[in-house]
Amino acid sequence: MTTRAQFTDEEWGRLERAPFVAGMSISLADPGGPIEALKESMATVKTVTEIAQSGGRGELVDELAKTVAARMKQRDNPLKEFRPKGALAGEEILEEMRGVNEIVKQKATPEEAQAFREWLLEAAKRAADAAKEGGFMGFKAQRVSEGEQQMLDKLAGALA
């Protein structure tokens, strides 16, 4: 059993923002317009909210999801301490994902660490599936663009 008590405040904050960083990676991988970005962000929020309500993902993920959902209700942005910049934003995101993965590997049970990684990948995949990319007025648009798929693959590698 892995709980909040096993992490420092800084580590816990990184774990709380991790699903949003994973979702952000998709928005940055293939930037669309504001509507696409909003749909991708909302898909990430929905992923966190659903897990907070339903649970069943292991003690660590369930506790994180509930904490993050409570922060969102208070309009406390989990991403406020993380602002990737410019052309290196994608690499900063991957480095953050590697970092949180390492924290969880060291402090959580193997099963809970795996559930955490699956949660992050699910948040990213749902963000990728949330809005069609490319095409013209929806014609010949793709559900997951090539850039988004590449980022999903990179995230999976960073979390391996």
C-alpha cells in the first residue's frame, strides 16, 4: 500500500500534475486551434474526475485522483508550477514524465507504480482521441495525428 505519507510535498505535487502534463504533451505534439486544445484538456480533466469518483485503480492512483479532483474544485491549477517553454517543451515534458516515473518506482509497490503509469498513458490517449486533427472542416481529419501518435510512443518509452 502506497499513500501520500511516503512522498515529500514536492514529489506529491509532481505526481498530482502528472496526468495533466501527459495530456499537455498531446496538445503540444500537434497544436491545433483553441477548440482542439480545450477538448484535449477537458478529456484529461474527465479522466481524473472519473477515477476520483469510481476508484479501483489502486490506493496510490485513487488517492491522487481524489486529491487532484478536490484541487480542481477549488480552482487550484495543478500545472501552476510547471511551464514548459518553447521548442524544448516536448523534451521538458518527457523529462518530467521520466522523473515522476522514477519517484513512483522508488516509493510505490510495483503494482501501484504500474497502475500510475497506465493512468498517465490513459490520460494522454484520451486527450489524443478528444479532437480530430487536420483535414478541412472535419473532412479527412484524423482522430490521432502522426505527431500525437509519436508523442504517445515517446510517453510510453519515458514511462517504461
